[in-house]
Amino acid sequence: MIPRGVLRGVNYSSPLVRYRALRVRKLVEVLCDTSPELGDTVIVNTYYSLYLPAPIVDENAPNDSSRLIVETILNSSKGQKIRAKTVLDTTLSTIGSAILLSEYSKSLSLLPRSVKSDSAPIDRIRSAIERAVESASREIERVKNVKAVVEGLEPGTISIFSTEDYGLDLIRLARNADVSAILKYLRGVSTEDLGVHRDYVPSKRGEKMGFELGFDLERLAPRSLAYPDDLFYTRLAQRKLLLYTKMAKRRPGGLYVLVDKSGSMSGEKMTWAKAVTLALYMKALRSRREFSVGFFDSQPHGLHSVGRRPRSSEVVALFEYIARVKSSGGTDITRALLTVLQVISAKSTEHNTVVLLTDGLDRVIEKPVKLMLSKTKTKLVVVMVMGENKSLEKIADSYLKVVKLDRDNILKVVGAV
């Protein structure tokens, strides 16, 4: 049983509370590469200080390190900044608690042994806690940004089988410098910016979307049955009976992103192109579309794909794959396009979209690409990253020229898909 803690209203002997402590402890042990000297009471107090909307400190609780942690979280500006991201979010509360306690353990390990004892000056321990909260505040901000992208700005869109593993994955991504550089372009992107367009097609078994005039008796509105027989048959002959308009959602095709990784795309152009790729992934996730990304230079390097409802491990692997690719080599746009169109053709799916991100330093053979686009009924969106290509402009359904690598142009690309 966990001893009585600092917070009122928390049942420290509850199995759920013990489970929360176990989850946080596992993460802390991995982050510290060792088993830290932290009691379950300290862990529970930290977790619920971040999770509860209005935690209340028990005035009769002992003035120990556990209480200092809670009071620092609740009363400091950095602690409030952390709570703004974690309140009522079990995943971020677990991750935030683990990061904060691991930083606290590291800070504590740097203090002399005498300072760690209960008789040591409280201000020395308080200083270690404040440093831990400040450090955790910066890292939790990065974790939150990564989590928003991975989940497409909408929790519940991916399948999470192990929150512990998912938390470690998010922390690892947040600590990746390449990931941080990419996410700078996506800062401030909202669900409204992404937009979700669902195509509807006429269907007798679809949803009622309104009314129209016609003669299809299967969609007859009840009002038409009130007509006298002569008026009913007259309107039927004139095709003017009141009918329901019924529409069914069309299953969206896959979204394929091809990114030019040739030497001419190095630096900021490559980072921006990766940010566009992640923005398109978020839109595909929200639209329940299969998503694939492939990089190419003088040859295509294969596709990395996730399904309509991917697992967290699949998304993290996709994220890491996008982040680690480096620019080098020549450019063969024709070969890259034909390769991905052959993949689409083999799947026999419709309404697919290919987004090509390139600076266009290559001559494209138009005829075979046009034939494959027509055969597979695929839409081609070309994004020229500070470049121009007349042959691509001829075969593209949408042709966008980007001269400024910023967030606004990312949203223009997303809107064109």
C-alpha cells in the first residue's frame, strides 16, 4: 500500500493509483538508465499534480521533498506551463511526470550526500526541484508538439497498445534535433488549417442529404404519397416527384508523397519539404487515407507506408524515416513517378493522389507518365521548391511554385490535395 500523500482527494491505496505509479516508474527507470530512489508516494503526488484540474495540498502533510515537488509545480510559472499541457491528459501527465522526476533524480545525484538527507537545508533540495521543473518544461513542450503531429492534431486517430512504449517513442523523437527543425515549420498549424474533404457520390443506400425532383420511387419522400392518384402519376410522368437526395461517402484513395533528396535540395529546402510531408500525413490521417512517402535521387528509394488507422509504432517509424533522410545524389523524376504509379496500378485502387516535391532540375519524359496517370486515374500535384519545370507543369493537375519556404506555403500545398 502506498503511504498517505500530499494531495487531498487522492486514494493512494487505489489499484488505479498504484498502476499510474508503476507506469511512471517504468519510464523514469529507462530515462535514468537506473532505478532511482523514488518512493511511490512521490511519483503519485507528481503525476496527480500534473493531471488534476485543481489539486489541493493537504496542510497536514509533512514538509518533505514530495511536498516541495507538488508546491513547486503548482506555484511556479514553469510548473503552470507544464500543467497547461498535461491536465486531464493521461499520456502527457505520465510522460511529464517521468521527465520531471528523472531530471530531479539527476539534479539530486549532483548534490553532496549530506544535502540529500532529511536534515539537509530545504533550500538546496528546493533548488534541485526548480531546476528539474524548468528543464522538464522545455522538453514537455517538444513532446507535446511531436504528439500533436503523430496523432494528426486529433487524439484517438492512431492505435496505442503500450502507452509506456509510446511515451518513450515521443521522448526520443522530441530529443531528435532534425525533428525539432522540421516541426518549427508546423508550429501553429490547426485542424482548420488541414481541412478534411470527404467526397460523396450518389447512392440509393446512402445518407439523406436533401431533396430533389425526379421519378426514382425507391427514394420517394412521404409527402409525395399524399398526392391524389391523378396528380401523383402526372408528376411521375413529368419526373417531378419529391425525392430524397441520398449520398454515400466515397472511400478515399491513397496519398503518395515523393520527395526529391538530390544534392540540390540540401539544407532548408529539404527541411521544408519534410515539414510538408508531415503536414500531408496529418491530413491523410484525419481523412482516413492510406499514406506513403518515398524519397528519390537518381533512383527511387522505396515507399514507407501506413494504413488508415496506423499503430503508434508504425507512425513513429515513419516519422524517424522522414527525419533521418539526407540530401545527396542526382535526380530522375520520371523514374520516380513511374515507379510509384506502378505500385498504384498493382493495387487497383482509385482516387489516389501523388504529391511531388522537387526543385525540378531534371528533364521529365511526359508521355509515359501521362499514360500511367490516366490508366490509374491518379491526380498529380507538383510542388516546385524554388524551381521550375515546364514538362511537369504540362502533366500536373495542380502545379505550385514555392519561392518562400514558410508555413503559409505548406498550407497551400495541403489545400491543393
